[in-house]
Amino acid sequence: MLRRYARPYLKYAGGSVLMNVLSAVFNIFSFTLVIPLLQILFNLNDTVYEFIPWDTAGVEFKEKAINNAYWWVSNFMDMHGAIVTLLVLSGFMVLMTALKTSCYFGSAAVMVPMRTGLAKDLRMQLYNKILSLPLGFFSQERKGDIIARMSGDVGEVENSISGSIDMLIKNPILIIFYVGTLLFISWQLTLFVLVFAPLMMWLMGVIGRNLKKRSTEAQSLWSDTMSQVEETLGGLRIIKAFLAEGKMSARFDRVTGAMKRKNSRVSTRQALAHPVSEFLGTAMICIVLCFGGSLIIMGKSFIDAPTFIFFMVILYSVIQPIKDLSKAAYNIPKGLASMERIDKILDAENSITEKENALEIKEFKDCIRFEHVDFSYDEGREILHDIDFEIKKGQTVAIVGASGGGKSTMVDLIPRFYDVTSGRITIDGHDIRDLSLHSLRSLMGNVNQDPILFNDTIFNNIAFGVEHATIDDVRAAARVANAEEFIDEKEEKFDTNVGDRGVKLSGGQRQRVSIARAVLKNPPILILDEATASLDTESERAVQDALDRLMSNRTTIAIAHRLSTIKDADEIIVIDGGRIVERGKHDELIAKNGYYRKLHDMQAL
């Protein structure tokens, strides 16, 4: 995560490192005052100290520093008395502690933009990847699973960052400074301590080894939960109609129960981190205390009693950052497990790619041509075979046939929602794979059987995809689409919110809003995918009238089930089993007495 996303935030990490270094220094200085305080309180030291000049040769710096510090304290105590010296040292200790805690706060505060920024950048990258992936990717993935990765998994990564990033910067600095101080005080005792450190880290690793795997399983069950919620919201009408509330509830209970059991195991293992580290730390303190204390009692110690107490204080201080690191070691695997699931989307291959220096096409001048096009999905089953025809500028070409014959797939190839398996599609002689996606799709407008509206105002839905559209532009488009009248009847008119997927509008109203959106875009090529198939007769008449206005002076490709709506098409292409079986005008196809005549007679009956 840090390697991939932290570069813009390195200045914050630098500030945190500086603050943590200062806090460690202030903390050590405050603890050094324990030695003279103990000596004053218990009158442990009657040695007379003489000041050693700092440039004196032949004396180690450590010895000079300790001697001169003791000289200053004893000299101050001779001048002002023991009580005043005690108060001054205590005040100095409070000051050092205040500086230390201020730096702790500063190190945490300076990292807030980094913690929140990393999660925001990850969400944006994931969202932009979703926008860029081809439609084929989403036909193989559950929407609920993608939503779970966008919410639960990103949230888990965010929690992992928040709980770990500060610790990963602060604790190593504290450990380095504290261990350095321990070595400075007594390298012999420090070596004795370091014998037990690997054992402590190994025990922590044993507990956390399976955490990542269990976290991955828990997040997968979270995806199943979100998928069921998404399915339930989409199918609530059918659930209620078939009295299936109990069945759906039991199904949801099974998934959430499994997730509860898995999360319980993960949480239990996480909860072990603090008590285990607490126990191991206390055990190590007691071992060192017994070893060092026995040496002092026997008079064989490397250091005096007050210095040993200072050593123990620093040793106890180093335990806390080690414990915090162990918590981070538990948070990180959960975040990594979620990151792996996010990477399945981020690393998904986008088969719809632009060529380098792709051609920009500004207008549609001549024709669209399918040249022996074949198409198969990833499973290998052939959907379209040897599709070969031409659409001249200004023509209306209708595509008819039974459901599942490949009609919608054929028109989805034109804006490159999918790429052909073999053959090619050209616009004005240019292979569409040589064109930039933006310029290709800017030539086209879509009106689908199921109008897709967003949870926004009517104005924003009509103006969707058109920059700087005015209310006059939107009203003019609504007028062409036969939508102006019903919009003006609304209390908030064009500022009316249409609800989720346009649920606050009728089917005919939703379709006319989507037609108005296509009118405002004013594309030279219009793709109609069964735009009136799901409407009642009255709504169909209003929508068809709007479509007739929209289709005038445009090149139109219309998929139709109701043959009555495409009688006047310049050419009708009949698809069956992914192949073109007939083509011609309406009367010509009726006269052929073939597949089209069969479809026509079935509808007439």
C-alpha cells in the first residue's frame, strides 16, 4: 500500500519521523532524571564529583557525561538544598514529559492527511477502474460482490492503515532509541535481554499466522451478504408475491451466521495480541529484574542500583512499542487480505483498449459497415456468425428476430462495448478499433428498452453527458421527446428528483426522459434497443411519436420486437441463431414468405 500510494504524502511521513525522534529523545531525558531523584530521596550517593572538561583526553564521553551531570546536581544541591533540587528536577521532568506528549500528538496529527488520503485514493482508483472495465467483466461478476469490495474491503484496508501506519513509523524509532539507551547504560544486561526477544516475536508469529487466510474467508462471506441484500432490494416485489420472505430470511441467516463464526475466530485471534504481549513483556521484565537484582545484591553488578532502576524503566518503556507493533502485525494481515480482493478488480484486464495515437473522428459522413463479423464470449460459444451488411448515412435499419438471437450483441459491437472476434466494423472506412473510444461513442446516442435513469433531477438526467446545458436546451429536448407536458405538471418541474432508477416516474415517462437525453446529445447515429417493447399502448404512441422526431435526419439502428414500429425502415435485417437469414424492406420480406413472414403472422394473430 505504502509503495503504491504513499508518494504524494511522503512529506507528512517525514514530519511524523521528526516528531517521533523528538518525542523519543525527550522521553529518555525525562527518564534519566530518575537516577538523581532516587539518589536525593534515599541519600544513596555520597561521592564528591569534580567537573571534567569536555575536551579532556583519555576519558570516554559516556563517563564525562555521567560525571558532569552528577557534578551539576550535587553542586546545585549544595547551593540551594535537597528540597529545592528535588523540585527543580521534578519540574524539569514534567517539562520533558510535556514536550514528549506534544510531539506524540504532533506525530499523530501530521499523519491524518496521509491516512485519510490513502483510503480516498484507493477508492478513486477502484471506482475509475470500474468505469473503465468493459461490460463483459460485469456479466461475470455479482454486483453485490463489487459493492462489498468497494465498501467493506476498502474500509478494512482503511482501518488497517489507520491502525498501523502510525505504529509502523513511531514504534521502530522508539525501539531504536530505547535499545540504544539500554546499550549505553549497560551492553552486558542488554545482550541478556536480547536473548529473549526472538522467542517473544516467534510466539506472536505463531498466533497470527492464519489471520490473513481467515480474514480473506470472512471478507468473501461479507461479499455474499451484500450480494443477497442487492438481490433482495431488486426482487422485493417477487419475494412478496411468492410469499418467500421466510425462505429469503433463512438464506440470509445462513450466510450471516457463517460470517459471524468466521469473524469470531478472527476477532478472538486478534484479541490474543495484547494479553500475550503483556504476559511475555512482564515475564521478560521479571527475568531481567531477578538477574540484575541478584548481581547488585551480591555486589557483582556492572551498574549501581539507581542506574539499574533507570535501565528497568527504559526496558519497560521498550515493551510498549513492541506490543504496539504486535497489534500492527495483526491489523496488517486483515488489510492485506482485503487488498488482495480489491486487486482482483484493479488487476482485471481491460480487453477494450485504444491504440496508441488513435484516430479522432469528428463526424459521420458515409456509412457503417459490418464485414464478415463473428463474435463469441469468453466461454467460446459463438453468438454471431458472418454478419455482413452496410448502413448508409441517413438510413433507418431495423434488426428483428427471436430473443437470444444476437440482436443486442450486434449493436453493442458498434460503440465497442465488446470487440469482434473476427472480421471488422468500419465507420467511413475506418476500423472502429483504430478510433479513439471518446470520438467513436460521441457519434452515438442510445435509447434502451429499460431506460437507465440516475437518482437525480429530471434536468440532470436529460443533461447527462452534455457539458454546460442550459434550461432552454433541456426544455427544447424534452419538447421533442414529448416529455415537456408531464414534467411541467410536476410540482418542482425539471428539478423533480426521479428516485432510484427513475422509480418515481411511469415507464413511458422514464423512456421519454431517456429520449430527451439522446435528443440533447444530438448524435448523428442513433441506436434504439426495443425502446417501446415494455410500454402500454398509450405510452407507446407518445414514445413512438418522440422517436419519429428523434430519428428524422439521423442514421438509426433499431432493434424491434413489435414489427409494426419498423414497417417504414429502409432495410430490415432478420437474425436467427446469430446469422442473417433475411434482409429487405417490409413488403419484400412479406412477399418472400419466410422467417419474417412467420414472425409477422404470429404478431398479427
